Amino acid sequence: MQQKFLYKSGTSTKILEKDDSTPHTEATNVPDIVANSVYLMDNKTNAVLYSKNENEKVYPASTTKILTAIIVLENCNLDDIVTANYSAIMNIPEGYTTANIQIGEQLNVEQLLELLLVYSANDAANVLAEHVGGSIDSFVSMMNTRLNELSLTNTHFTNPYGLHDENHYATAHDLAYLMKYCLKNDTFRKIAGKASCAIPATNLHEPRLYSSTNELLVPDNANYYKYLVAGKTGFTSQAKGCLVSSAYRDDLEFIGVVLGSDSRFVDTRNLYQYGYSNYSVQKVVNKDAIVTNLQISNASYTSKDLDLLANEEISALMNNQENSLSLKPKITLKENISAPIDEGAILGKATYEINGVEYSTNLVASHSVEPSKFLVYSIYTIIGGNLLVLLVFGVIWFIKKKIILKK
């Protein structure tokens, strides 16, 4: 299998569980993961920390529901009342998880979203899809439109909950970016991070209480991972175990995707352990640090040696084995830099590329630069000489003109 540690574009058309609470002292080169497709990225910068078969099209199972959830959140109020229709309830195949929603039962959107994201109820997905789209087919069309809008072109869905279908597929890369988009919604973040959901009695059903299918979120589960923020599980016999999630630790939020795994919870925890063990925010350049030096050719002798300073600090997510201070920036300078120059004037830009992410700072003059006095004297001399010549010619012309007039 191909394994990469930095982002690489490209596609493939092939279809096809202890707590990390103690500090890590040693970095590991490769995470211990058995999943087929893996993606780990920093949510802030999109820096890719680890990937494996990230562009291979695979079956996503119920991780599909994160897109279902965000479309519902963007089109409904949480307290909207939804009535379950016959068509939404009766076409769930045997063996797929349901919350035993009854035909004609009324729940609000928030309750249905909890059943969808926490318990992974497939009937909740269909009920919500019909409510938002008018029909499941129309809702699926909305799903694929949104995928295209997000430029997630290697993913295509045929249903709102992950029912196995040859044409229902995704990639680890696309699911990571879909999760990034969903995490911008605070309600999604809250519901997808619940360890359980309690649904009160409805018109047709007694109260329900369900634990999350995501064992990493459940405190009394052996697989509990206290840094997990949110996540959505998925499983079918064809897709195997899947998990799309996010974790927050040491002021860093990572997004992890594990697809096609026989041990999705262990894989996910190991993936985050790898990320937090090997990467941290490091200072690349200090504010007012000297980045480069220029010699200003037309400047005075005492001011021509000019340092260019970073006008802001740059910190970046880096591998702990890298030396941030040894990084060399790409420097771009303004054209025709010459005296006079004011202290603090912006004369260029320094750009550092780290893990495929660019970090830039303006470069400013460390001091004022005066023109060379010799050059100034020469200019004045030339100007003065030219004026004298003009004056002489003017006098001669004036005298000649007077002589002519006398004649």
C-alpha cells in the first residue's frame, strides 16, 4: 500500500479499538493502522500529517450521514416538527440500524439529528431527507450538488444514510474536507460529539435512550479517547469499519478519516496519537528578526547596508524532527529599490512552505536609508551646470536681440 506524509493530488477509480492521556516522549515514523484508506490533517491549515490511499474510491457506509446532517441543519430549524412517512420507514433493508420510528410519529429536527448522528439510525436519515427534499431522490440530488460545490468530486452518494450501492462511494480525502466543512457549524459539532442521546416520549413511542455508536466518545467504554471532539461511524460488510472524526489537544484540532478497517476505533486513536506525538506548532521566525540583507547602491556609506526584518511572527505546524530555524524562505522583493527609504517601509515578502502550506510575512526596512551625498552633490552640480549654460545662452540671445533691434 502507498503511504504518504505530505499531500499529493491525484485520483484512483478503484472501488472496492486505551486512552492517550499521557504525554508522548518519542515520535514514531508510521502510525500503527490496518485501515485501507487513511487521512489525517490539521483543521486550521489543512496540512496533511499522514495519508494512505486517500484518493481511492471506497464505500463510506454511515459516514454518509455527516452530509445528510449538515444539509438538514442548513435548511431547517431545530424545533421544526417532522412527521414520519410510510415511504421513509418501510424501505430500510433488514440488518440496518433503526430507531424504530413509527409511521405518523412526530419528532423535532434536533431529536432526529441526534438519532442520526449519535445512534446512526437509518430511518431518521430517510425521515429528514423527505422533510427537507420533499422526496429521498430530491434530497440525494441536494447532497451531490453540495459535494460539487465543495469540489469533492471523487465522492458520489445515492442515498442519505450509506446503504450499500456500487455508485455510492467516497474518498478519505473528500470525507476529511466534508468534515472540516461540517465542523464550522456549532450545532453539528455539539450533536456529533454526544456520548448518548435521550429522546422523550412522542405521540407514538415511549422515551428512547441510546449510547453513541462511536466508542471513542463514550467515557465508560474501553476505547474512550478523551480528546475526541466529534465523529461519525459507519459499517457495512462491504465497507468494513469506518470513522470520520476530529480531536483537539495542545491547541491543535486534527481531522482523521479511517475507512475499510477491521479495528476502526484503535486505528483512529493510533492515528491521533501519531499526529500529536510527531507534530507541534513551532516558531519559524520572530517579529523583527533579520531575514535578509540588501546593499542599496545609491545610498550613503553609513546607511547603504540594509537589513530586512520580518514584520510579524510566523509559527507553523511542523514535524518535531524538523529544525524550524533552518528553514529557508522564498524572498520576493519590490523592483528598483533605491534611496531614499523610510524605516519600516515594506520592501518585499518572505514565504515559507511547510507541509504544503504557505506562511508569509512582509519584509520591512530596519532603518532609514539616505541617498549618497556624492550622488546628491553630483546631481546638484549637473543641474547647476546646466542652469549656468542656459543662463549664458540666454544672455547671449538677449544681447543679440538688442543689437538687431538697434539696427
